Amino acid sequence: MEKKKKQKLMRIIGIIMIVCSIGILSFYGYRKISRELYLRKLLNDNINFEIPRLNIKVPVLEGTGSKQLQVSAGHFEGTGALGKGNFCICGHNSTIYAEIFNDLDQIQIGD
């Protein structure tokens, strides 16, 4: 009788762990998909900065606040208009935010 109780308990714990795992995977899957959809929307709705050889393509949003830099490059206010002449942008090269410019040290003349 004791063996059956242990088996039943282990079965319940197994089911709980499977349900929790599915929930966690679903949560992170949803976050990844929603971030990708948001990035696609930003790429379609904004001017983009692109360096094809480094596989960098990023939307450029107005402003340099943390909200903009977490998902895109930012345009410094007071510099030239985006896409017209000279203008300044900034972005992160870290593992904390969007990792947009992590490979920028590999840039070459002509890129």
C-alpha cells in the first residue's frame, strides 16, 4: 500500500512539473514572438539603419531615451533630419538591451 501512495505522489509531482514547464515555455515563446512582431512593425514604420555585411538592420526612433534604445537605434534631437544629410544616431552594444551594434568593431571602409 505504501508503494502505491509513493507512485501516486510521484505521478502527481510529474504532472505538476510538466504543466509548469509548458507554462514557462509558453510565456517565453510568447515574449519572443511578440518582440519579433514589434520589431517588424518598427522596421516597416520607421527609417532603418542597415549594414548588410554585419547583418545589422535596425529602425531608428526619435530620441535617445532608454525606451527607444531597448528596441532600436535612437536619433539625437537637434541633429540633421533622419534620412536627409548628416544626422547622429546611437544604440547599444551590450547583452542587456537589443545587442544591435555588438559586431560594430568588425566594420570596414565601404560597409
